[in-house]
Amino acid sequence: MKTSFALLLLGLSLLAHPARAQAPTVQVYLDSQFQVVHRTCPPDGTLDTLYVVASGFTSPITDIEYSVNLFGNFIFVQDLVATGFSGTGYSGVGIRVDFGGPTNAHGNLLVQRIHGFWTCQPCGGGGFWPFIVVEPHNESGKIQATRWPDLTKVEAAGGVNSLCGVLPTAPTTWGRIKALYR
């Protein structure tokens, strides 16, 4: 009886709080396996590749548009859209990548590679933290893709990269945190 009641409560809670799908995102990864988004910046002048990846789209998409703000931490040399895709513009101010047909971006879809050299500011120097941020396209003002087959625009969130490893936090207590809101 208790087990049946517990299962009933669990079932009702699942109905009241349905699972949420992953929100569409465009993220810059710092490795070719699409795992690393935060790390310590390499030495200045190091040649490297950044990987722009779209994910979390529930329907196939035909194109995507965004820009990548490197904040002077990475000197842009060349944009390379993924094989079979075509691009208009460049990542620094806005790039629109056409996939040539419906493409699945529910999982990780490599959209573009950015080649360049690292030129990071010191971590925390003068209150500055080096970041790379995916931002809206300069013309549309949005990070968005075209959904197939209805061809409606779907907005996506832009990812943020920290180049000082994990952002530092100051040790504190729960009492100090609560005091901030009194």
C-alpha cells in the first residue's frame, strides 16, 4: 500500500513537472572533442583552433547565425565553416552558416572552426578576466537558426568561455550570503 502510494505521488509529480528539453545553444569549445569550455589561457603567440558547436535544437535546422567576441584574447586568422557548409560574413561581427539542407543539431554539430593566436590578458589583472562569448549576429541582433520544415526562426543562447580556468570565488559562509539580502 505504501509503495503504491509513493509511486502515485511520483507519477503525479512527473506530470506536474515535465522534463525540460535542453535549450538550443551555440558554444565555443577549446578542444576538438567539444569538452573544454574553461581553461587557463595558453602562452601568447600559441597557434590554436576554436570550435563553434550548435546543440540542443529539437528539430533539424538549415542555417544558423551568430558572432563570436574574442575580446582581444585570440587574434583571428581564419574562419573555416565545417565541411559541406557555406558561410557568409566572419565570426567577429556576424557569420551566417548555411548547411545546404536540413541538419540535425540535437547533439553536438560542429558549425565552424576559428584559427588564430592566443594573446590573453593576465587573469585578474586590473579587474579584467579574459573571456570568449558567443553573441548575436550584427544584422539580425540574434543568435538564431532556421528550423526545418516550417522555416521559422529559433533563438539560441550563446556560450561563455573563461580563459583563467574556473572563475575564482571567495570563501564565505551561508550567514554572510543571507546577510547580503537583509
